[in-house]
Amino acid sequence: MLSSHRGAVPGATALRRGLFAAWLSLFTFSPFAHAQLDADAAPAGLAMPDAAAPSGPALQAGTVAQPERVLTLDLTRDANDIWDRIRRGFGMPDLDSERVVELQSFYINRPRFLKQVFERGGRYLYYIVDELERRGMPTEIALLPMVESSYNPMAYSRAHASGLWQFIPSTGKHYNLTQDHWVDERRDVIASTNAALDYLQRIYEMHGDWHLALASYNWGEGAVQRALRRNAEDGLPLEYKHLRMPEETRNYVPKLQAIKNIVSQPELFHFELPYVANELHFVTVDAPVGVDLATAARLSEMPLDEFIALNPGFNRPAVTTPGQTFIVPTDRAEQLQAGLAELDEDDRGWRMHVLEAGESIEAVAARHGLSTAELLKLNGLAAGSRPGAGYALLVPDGVDPDGALEASGLLPLAAAVVRQPGLKLNPPGTSRSEPRLKSPKAKTRAADKRGTKRKNGRAR
């Protein structure tokens, strides 16, 4: 059982280094000082400066006399915003190193990037912090997705890691995150957060040290245990900063510490954190089978990209399996529920069509008033794909597919998920029948009429 970590403050030494880093970034030359990274750059994170080539002069003890400042928090009042609440729950020991100072300088020399990423994270922070407090875990962990993914739930790495918390397929499977043609819960905000915190709790209990737990999260618990065993055999300290590890893992905790220092006292770095209210941001609403994401966004009166940012776990642009939920802002839930209730009286929607032996994808597309390219796009399949018998395709049943086609352009290709090593997919519907997500009734004629209209008016 983890103990509560409330009211802890950064050490005075770390704050002195934070003061120096702020002074350094403003009054000394840095090769990164004039670089401006757009928020649309690689979402999985920034390319950090090489540890062997520091971004500024090395900090020498006694070079600059800095007055000691101790961060004080009035725990008797409510938190001003989510950042104030996060500060109150800091509970990890501070890491004090030259690399932390370099990374602080690296981040604060990119204020536009920093602000945009913190704004993006504002969608998710209340839920993460609430869950951390419920578990008695240090709230620094709420900043970890910035290191992992820049708070981008669509982030995807060369190692096939995905989502806010960057789960690889095998670890995601171990923590019961569904990964198939229809959904990838590694990108689901709630499911992935719960799995990540479960994992972090387990490896913290294994090591009894948060820095080693974080190293295990990045490098693997087996690798960290072997590194600890080597140090024990060589008579070296069994601490994170003394382990021999890959460069990425060596930078991992310093990145988090640098971000923590900036959040702790942004005024020292002449940086203003974007306001994020300390209040419930979203709730879940049951997602009926057959409803597409664009329709749900319209009923919620939300831009489609904003809706998908809260619901990034879908591989295809419609709900295809029972038990799914939509995540929406708290003030949009009632209207979405009302709109979905009205849709429930309409038998039109989306369903799965399982390919039979000898059935071509072109024939299926024509039957549903789609071009072959549109059918492939709706199903996250690359141009020229030829799925075989037994493959389940998402198809419209009497509804206009344009909104779902737009949503498809904002979702990761499901085909990329299929190619991930170690991931075995079991697409629903393996019989030769055609399972329906909605009762079809007599919709064939209406679908045919709409298909003829699209055929006459759009290139195929």
C-alpha cells in the first residue's frame, strides 16, 4: 500500500539550481535559445540536447550566490487551479543534477511549445490527478505524459508504443488494454491512465524508490534489476543516478524533474502556466452500437477534432461493439444523451459486413454507395488492400457516410495496428453470416437510392 504524499516541497538545493537555470536562460547564450518548436512537431516528444554537449557553461559550485527560497503552500485553502493542486501532491525526492539544469533551459527556451503542450494536457489532468490522489501516489506522475507523449493520445513511436502513456502492445495486453481492429485502449484516456498507474504502483512496490520505478517504466523492470545487480556486485550505490543505462533512460527522470521545477515555481523561469481549472472536465456517456463519431460530436455541439481528442481509442469511426463509452465535457453530457436517445429510435446506423469467400471489396463498396477508396478509408486499410474471407468491414446502413469519412482522416490507420509485432487480432464476426449492429428492417431500398445519388454526384 502506498503512503500519501501531500504537502511535500522541492528541496532548497534544487530550487537554487532552478534560480540559476532561469538566470542562465535569460542572460547567457544557448545554442537552443533561438529555436522555436511548433506544437505540431513530432508529438512523442522533443529531441533533447546531447548529454556530452551541454547547452551552456557547466554550473560551478559557488559561482553565483543565490538566496534560498522555500516554496510554501497554504493547504487550508482550496487549490487555485490544477497546477496548484499538483504542487500540493508532490512527493518524489528531487533529482539534483547538471542534466536537470540543461533540460530546464531547453524547455523554457521554447515557451510556445511548453504552453501549447500544457494546454493540451489540460483536457486530461483533472482525471489523472484525481486518480493519483485516490491511490495516494505522488502527483509528479501527472506530468509524466508530457515526457512520454507531449500529452498527445495519438502519439505513436518507432517501438510501436501508443497513447498518452506510450504502452507497447505486449505491456498493454498484460494490463488488459484491448487492441483490435475496432479499438485500441492504449489510446483511451481513462483505460490507459488506469493501466499506467497500476503498472507504476507495481514497479514502485518492487523497488521502493520512485526514480527506479520510473526507470523501469521506461527501460523495463528486468533491465533495471540487472543494472542494480551489476552495481551491487561492483560495490556501487544502488541509486538511479549511479546506474549504467541507455541515454534515453538516463534523461528520463531529469526531464520529469525539469518539468516539475517549472511547474513548482514558474515565476522563477518567467513562464506563465496556462490556466486549467481544478474541476471535473469530462464524464462518460454510454455509446450505442452503430453511432459514428461525427454524429456524436454533432450531438455534443463539439468540433470533431476536439471530440476525437477526448475519444482517441477508436480505430474505426463508428461504435461497433457493445459496452463502449463516449467521453465528453461535463456540460455536454445531457445533450449528447438526449440526442443518442432519439437516434436509438432510428434503425439506420453502421454495421459490420463479414466478407464471404470470393466476395470482392469493390462489390461491397458499390452495394453501400461507396467508392472502393472510401470503404478502405473507413476501415483503416491502405490503398490496394485485399482483405480475405472472414474479414469484418465497417459499412453504412442507410446513413450518409461523409461525417465518418472525415473522422477516419483524424484516426490512426487500423492497418498500422494490425502490423504491430506480437499483436494478434480477433476481428468480430468469423462466421459466413452478416452480423448487424442495428436491426436492418427494410433499409435496402433507401440505401440503394442514396448510393445511386452519390454515384452520380461523386467520382468513384
